[in-house]
Amino acid sequence: MEINPEKQLFFDRLSPDWDYSHDQVKMQRISRLFRKYAPQMDAPVLDLGAGSGVLMPVIHDRLSSGSQFNISADISLSMLQQSRVGQTIAGQFNLLQADGHFLPLRDASLNAVVCFQVFPHFEHKDQVLAEISRVLRPGGLMLVMHLMDHHGLNALHAEAGRAVCNDRIWPATTLAGHILQYGFKNEVVEEKSDLYVIRSRRLETV
């Protein structure tokens, strides 16, 4: 599947100022949430919808081994290029311009996939779940996280511009139900006004 050019351009234009929306207070909150909800992970980890790489230090903090073999993927090349700016650990992440609907990665090649503030932007969510399942090794981790509930996310995107105005996410319980269909078990499903978290584990056999 080709990258949506309108959506790519939308995020390309946001890339120069993207980091400014993640101030120190916000990053401290994100780090606390990852320490609470994300277990220690072995590389390779895929940050899907990585944007400008704000999660690089957060993911690095949760790595137990293999820090040199991780991937930051996004549809926006400008976002990925921005991730090299001011990131002391950027060299530990390989940059990949790709759409989550079709990941150019080998089957069972990853130990974890992190989807932080990206899932509403996937038009065909079941296709993305199938791809994540395909590239994860048995026992691999999938983490879906947002800093607000589905009501807030959907309202935010409705006002954000034509390219993303129809980008929606289901309630966490609904998405968690879909996740089960792709060879996962859910370990955490939590949603409240300021948080949306699903942590799932790829089954050993499907």
C-alpha cells in the first residue's frame, strides 16, 4: 500500500515544530507512563509512527539488551529527518519511511512494536494489526498508548485539518477485542480521560 500523500504532507509541514509540543513536563509524564506500562524490552523494537523521534530516549530507557538494532518508522520523511536533531542516541535507531499498513520487515523479526499517539491515523486498523502480528516474534510485545481517551482524540483530529479530520480510534475495549483476533493476549486495557493504554503479547502459537 502506498503512503497517503496528503497525510504525509500534513505531517511533513508539522515536523519543524513537532518537538516543541513535547516539553519537559510532557516528556516526564510519558517516561513515567512507559515505566509503569511497558516492561523491559529486548531489541529490536519498532517505534511505529515515530514522528520526530521523541520516544527515542524513552524506549532506550526500557531496553534490556541490543540497543543498536531498533527502528523508527513514519510516513513523513521530514519527521524522520528531524529525529536526528538533538538526539544523542539517534544512532541507535534505524530510520524507515513506511506505512503501518505494509511494513517492509521480515516475519517474526521484532521483539516489540510501540504505537504511541498514532493509531487513529491508520485507516485500515485490522490490516495494521495483522502486519504487527506478522513482524512480531512469539512472545513479542505490542503497546498502544495515547495521552487522552478516544473521545478527546477523535475531537482533536476532527478539528486538526482535512488530512486527518476523519482519523478516529475506537474505545480501548473495542480495539482490544480486535487485537485478540490477530494472535495476541491482552495484558493491560485501560482508558480514562487522560490515558489510553493497551499492552498485548503475541501468542507463542496462533
